[in-house]
Amino acid sequence: MTKKRVTIELPEALVARADVAAEVTHTNRTEILIEALRQYLEQKASDEQFREAVVERYLDGQIQFEKLAEIIGRQDAEAVRASKEVLDRGEALADKFTEH
């Protein structure tokens, strides 16, 4: 996995807690923050409202398919993509009929 450096500001108390956790688990602050973020995103991915909002962003063209698949899972993303293709064809067909 490629990595990207990110600079963030955190409350000092939170950093202190992360440092203690890193020391106790014999790891480093970065790994603690990565794991915390990973768990948060996994939890969000199972939240139905969050998933619906992500799907809406995909349907509106705001995010690409691969991002959708990373967030909601490949199988669900494939189902959304297939539904979108059907809807797009239906809209195109409806437009064609209204032109005549």
C-alpha cells in the first residue's frame, strides 16, 4: 500500500493518550492513529445512512467506482453500478421517446 504524509492538528490530551497506547503496545503513534481511523471507517461503512450518502455521491458522479467499492464493498458496489446502468439506459430511452 502506498502511503501519503498528512499533517493534522489534534488535542494535546488525545496525543498523550495515543502516546501511552503506543508505548504499552510497543508500536508507534502513527500505527495507533492508523488503526483508530481504520476502525472508525469500518464502523461507518456499516452505518446505513453513511452508505446511502456514499452511494449518492457515486450516482451523482462525485466519486469513482473504485472508491465506492473500497467503502461499501465490491459486491454491493457492483450491484449499485448495475442499477445505475439500468437507470441511465431508462432515462436515455425516456428522453428518446419524449423527443418524438
